[in-house]
Amino acid sequence: MHIADDAPLDNTLGLPCRAARLVAATTRDDIRQALAMARHDEAPLQVVGGASNVILPARLPGVTLQLACDDWWWHAVDEQTVQVHAEAGLSWHELVTACVEKGWWGIENLALIPGQVGAAPIQNIGAYGVELADVLEAVHVMYREDGREEVLPREACDFAYRDSIFKRSLAGRVVVTKIVLRLSRRPAPRLGYGDLAQRVSTSPTPHEIYTAVCAIRREKLPDPAVLGNAGSFFTNPVVEASHAERLLQEFPDMPHFPQPDGRIKLAAGWLIDRCGFKGQRCGAFGMHERQALVLVHFGGGDRPALLAWAERIRDAVQQRFNVVLEREPRLLG
């Protein structure tokens, strides 16, 4: 376990931040010790992975636990199925790449999503018609209050669109330490989203889909190493069917996606674009020129200015469409 006081904390939004005490944990025992340290000092505790989906203050007080446990392994369940175990500190994209290289089906559509494995179930990450919940079998957690460990089956995680029990009743109570996935050797391409089908052959391999998804994401999304961002800044709103019908009468070209519960999912990027924010800049922040859903940081900004810009966009969308956008990155500190 590595401990550093007053340490800089890198994050994909590029916001300046220093952690009062940064603890890098490489084992479950390290995690348990860090939790005990925070309890003993009666200090606030923040948990971060790759800091790709968080909005940080200039200074994080207390203990900041950074998960650095990054091992993974697998075993065959039967001739067609494999079970994959991945620790929370592993890069999500590295895990996807490794599974695709073995020819396994299930997470190839989730390529190039930033962040670490431990964040994946919290957000129920999803892209191109696939969600983590589609392939997840279990989540291993450790309770902050006493270091107790528990294994939650998928059914107990209460997954929904960009949502889970870890953002609700278990928020701030547990640390995700490992996930278990069930992947398939049997071909199961998911090509119904956007132009993905046009970019692959009629009988694609997982690697072919993976390559196409990476290309699409690189075309549309900025590299955080070049231009600070946290990916999609707002979730796609889900509205009642009657509300969507009213909007479609005025905006017949509005993208809309029926949901199993009868409601309609709208495209937040389209709403933001229609409000004139695509490619616009306000001081150190703006919306990306190719994807209106991505808030970007040009450098020199801070959290208050970022939140003010985001609130301006949120207000404009609500005023024009009577739709409330929800922020995707979490506020820490």
C-alpha cells in the first residue's frame, strides 16, 4: 500500500486537484486497511479508480482511496461459456481487449470506455446497444463500515439505464473490489445501434466489432489526454410517451427510442445541439465540436466554472424541451 500526503490527483477532466492523503491499494487487505485508517481518523473517505467519471474540487480532504488491484483470470464453465474475474483497479478497455483477443463474445461493443473495472457496475456502463448488466454475473464488494465482504449476484444489483444499487441504497457504503462476467464462445453480434452494422462484415468476429467501435468512438469523442473531458456529461433522458409525442409533433426529426416500460429515451446530445451549444465555448469549458454531449476542458478552469457552464446547458434544454438533463459524472468532495 502506497500512501502520499498532499498528492496531485490526475483526472480525465483535467481539473487541478490535490488529495490530502492518497492511498493506492493493490490488494483487498490494502483496501481494508485504508477503510480502517479513515474510520480511525474520523476522516472523510473518497474512492476513485481512473478518475474518469468524477468532478473533483481543488482539494480532497480526508483519505482518497485509489484502487490499483488489476489482476484478472478466467475459467471455462462449459464448451460455450467462460467466466471472467476482474479486479476493480484493472483498466476496463484492457479487459475488453484481452477478452476480444481470445475470441469471446459479450463486451466487444463496450470497447474504449474510459475508467476502471470497479466503476463499471456502479454506472452500469453501456454503449452501442450493450450494457454491463447483460453479461455481469456478480459484484464483489467490501463494506466501508467494517471491512466485511459480500458477493452480490446480478439480480441484487438492481441495474437500470446508467443506474444501479451502488448509486442508491449502497452509495457511499461499499467499495467494489471485483466483478464476474459470463462471456460466450458462440457468435452473438449486437449490431443494431447506429451505423455499426455498416462497418463490419455479415458474419463479424468480436475483434471486427471491437475495431469498428473503437473507430467510431475515436471519430466522435476527444482523447482525454489531449482535451480534458469525462465522456458523456449528461445521461440520455427517459420521458413519458405522451411527452415524447408532443415533442415529435414540433420536432419530427428528434431521435427517440422506445423502452420496455413504455417510456421513450431521448438523445441528450441532440437536445443540446438544438439549443445551439455544440462546438460552443465559455471560458475554459465548452461542448465538443463533433459531439454536443461531451463537455470539454480547454485548460485553466475549475469546478465552479464547470458546474456553472453545465447548469447553463441544463437550463436551456429544460426551457426549450421541458426535459431535465441529469449529470453523469459524480461530484467528489
